[in-house]
Amino acid sequence: MAFFRIITPLKRFQIRLSFALVALPLLASPNLAWAQPTNASALLEQARQAFATNEHAAAVSLASQAIAVEPSNPRSYLFRAQIHEEQRALTNALADYDAVIKLNAQLPEAWQNRGSTHFKLGRIKESIADFDQFLRLVPQQEPQHWQRGIAYYYAGRFEAGRKQFELHQTVNPNDVENAVWHFLCVARASTLEKARAALISITGDARVPMMEVHALFAGKLKPEDVLKAATSDSPSPSRLNRQLFYAHLYLGLYFEALGDDGKAREHITKAAGEYQTGDYMGDVARVHLQLRWPK
């Protein structure tokens, strides 16, 4: 997904600056029998190996042992937090990120990841505050920070969002999603007509059905054209699910811009439910549903 190649080279809408930890040499196998060293570094290395082989319970246990042996090491908390976040244990992840920052407030990835976790929990104000602190530590990353732009939208800070997406356009010029979020911020800050007039031109986004989404916001296509494009050419089940997720997400956002609450809810509900995904934009759909129509 082109919109998620930013901040680090990762493609997906979760920034994992500290996942460099996992890139260390890994010798584990799925059937590795875990020894019980008492050295915190060795325990943490085994935790990384367990995580790399999808043995998440073992990884959490080993990281917890590393913390018990050396409770002043923020990296152990950071790694365990990432495992919790991967497993959707968000309150546990948040507690560990809190511990990291208490031990060392100069680790940028802790602020970034905690900001993402706050966002996933629907805590928009806290999310923005953490993203801001991340950018104070690494200001060169500001043009890439689309996540903060999305958080601005949900905070109602539409002018700030507009500026963030215009800045992001300078480093990611061929992404329909950036153009759409810019449109959404302009529409809410001024009018739908001004947003359409200011719609950023995109020509290089090959993902289905993103160019149809762009044409929809430009007023050149209808919602049914987006859905038709998403289901054309007999895609595989996984690809079809992904294409329909994005179709319904952006149809929901389109109808929100038009002020049609009923249709917005219909499409966002499908994106967050029937066609849900496990990436950051899947979280955006879920948070949107939570914030707009809380149960």
C-alpha cells in the first residue's frame, strides 16, 4: 500500500522503528526448546527468536523474565509492548510503552508506537501529543508523518491536517489516499466545492480501486463504479477482501464529506467488520466507527 511506505520503508499504516530489534540474527525454529538463562540480554534474544517464529506466548514470557532480571532496561519493555500490540493487547502495550518512556524519554520509537496505540484505542488527543513528541526528537520525519494527519482529522483540527497532507505530498506524490485525506480536511475546514477544486492530482497509484476512488472524489465517477472496480478481474479471496475494504472505507469517508451519515455508517461498518484488515488503515476504520457511532 503506497500510503504506508513512509517514515520507515515499511509499507503498512504501523510505524515500527524499533522492529530493527527483530532483524538481529535469528536461529530459532518453530520447535525450539527454550532454555532458561538468567542473563537479561540472553532472555531478550530468545524472546526475539520466539517472536520471529510466531511463538508469541513464549516471547511474552521470555521478555517478562528479561524485565524481571533487569527492570531498568527500557528495550525489554519496548519489545514486549510490540508483541502486545501485535496481539491486539493494546492496554498491555500501552502500559509497557509508558514504562519505556519513564525509563528513557529519548527513544523516538517509544513515542511513535505509543501514539499509534493511543490512536487504536480511540484516544486521539493523546495520540497527537505522542506523535508531536516523536517529531521533536526526529524532526526530519515530519513530511512523512501521515498518521498525525489522520489523527488531526479525527481531532477536528482540519487546517493542521490539510497542512500535514500537503507536506506529505512532497515525499509521497503518487498516493490517492493522501489526496483523499487532504480533500476531507479541506471539505471540513471550508466547503466541498473548495475541496474538489483543491483535490491533489494523482496519476501513479496502481492499486485497485484507488484511481476510481480518486475519480469519485473528483466528481467524475459514482460509488457503484468504485465497487465494480474492486470486484473486477476475478481477484483471489484475500485480494478481493482487501480491495473491498478500501472501497468501503473510502466510500464511507466520501459520504461523510457529503453529510450522508446513513451511507457513511453503512460503508464504514463493512470496512471495519465484514472486510476488516489487520493493518493501520483497518484500525482507522475501527476507530472511525467507534468515534462516530459508539455503542
